[in-house]
Amino acid sequence: MSLKAIILAAGKGSRLGNLTKEMPKCLLEIPKIKMKIIDLQIKLLRKNKIKDILVVTGFKSNKIKSHLKNKVRYRYYKDYNSSNNLMTMYSIKDEFNESFICIFSDLIFNEKILKMLIKKKGNIIPAIDITKSLPGTMRIKSYKKKLKDIGSHIPATKGDGNFIGMCKFSKKGSLLLKNELIKIKDNKKDYYTLAIRNLIKKKTHVDFMNIGNLFWQEIDNKIDYLKLKKSISKNCLI
């Protein structure tokens, strides 16, 4: 089975203020690790034999390309300033013809999460941390091993866990995603997880993978970055 990776790196990262005024947040250096976020992601993907890596760029696209050069493939999403990543995903729907793992470009994660997700069977498998239900993130509702709902509309006090920003799609799952994105293609405000939510409403079985106590951190704002400086170590990532 061929498995590729799609890294969503089109956004401006405006909530990080001056840290990302002149560069995409995927180029932020991880404290103590001395490596940029996207470099770590690519390193872990390559280490786990995922060779085909597509980076979807937008804001300061030239800086990502100048940094990564020919290590990856690129697609440019021109409307990054006026829409969320649902539209970014819709713009690359022609890529959804085989199994793939989609990763938010601001996600720092333990390698074991990736290894587990590669092995996990299912058509649509979001990686979930059931130990947290944090404000400012995408929460989930679950029943046994099935996903019941996903999105930021779920109150943090009502969530059964957090979507960490990584999801695996089988070939069938990628086609389901594509077809649902086509139906909601004019939605500029939502994340692509709305498509997963809609599929659940239509009784599509959506699994999830619990990451246990493994380390992950999404860098949405300055507080996240300051928190990372205190919590990160090389031992977190292996």
C-alpha cells in the first residue's frame, strides 16, 4: 500500500503576532531541538518510509520553497488570506486518489503517533488525545471506538478529547472526503474536519486513534509557543 503525506502550510499564523509576521509558522524553530517544525515533520515521515510528501503553501510560499527546496512536492493555494483549510483541502482534491496522512504544519508530535497511525486500519482515522479537551482547539465526541462528532463547536467542557491535527485516510476514505468537500466547496470559514463531521451525520463509520500519553503540541498562538519552550525535550519526540 502506498501512503503519502499532505502537510497543510498555507495559513498566515496571525495569532502568533510578530513571530510569524514575515514567515509561515511551520518555519518556527522548535526550542531545545534546534529544528524547524516542518523539518521535524519531514524527517519523521521519511524515517517511516513515506516518500511522497506534498506541502500546500500560501502565505510566504517562497520562504517555504527556499528552505525545503526539492525535498517535497508543492501546491500553492492563492486564497489563503480569505478562507480556512477546508478550501485549501478542496483545492487539492485531485490528490485524493490513494491513502494519505494529512498533517497541520504547526504540529509537533512524538514519532510513535505516526507509527501507530500508519499501522491503524480504517477509512478515516483522526489521531485523538482523550486526556485533553482544550479551548481554542478542535474537540471530539465519541462512543466506544467510534467518532460521534468533531469540531471547535463542541464546548471544551463537553469534549471527550482533542483532535491533534493529524488524520489518516484510506483510498476509500480519501474518495469519501473528496466527495464531501465538493458538496461544501464554497465554505470559506471552516476547517476540513467539517467534511468528516458531515460524513458522520450520514452514518459513515469514522474510527479514531487514541494517542495515549504521547507528546503533541500545536502552535496556534504565543502562549502555545511559550508553553512549548518549557515542555519540549528530545525525549518527547521518540
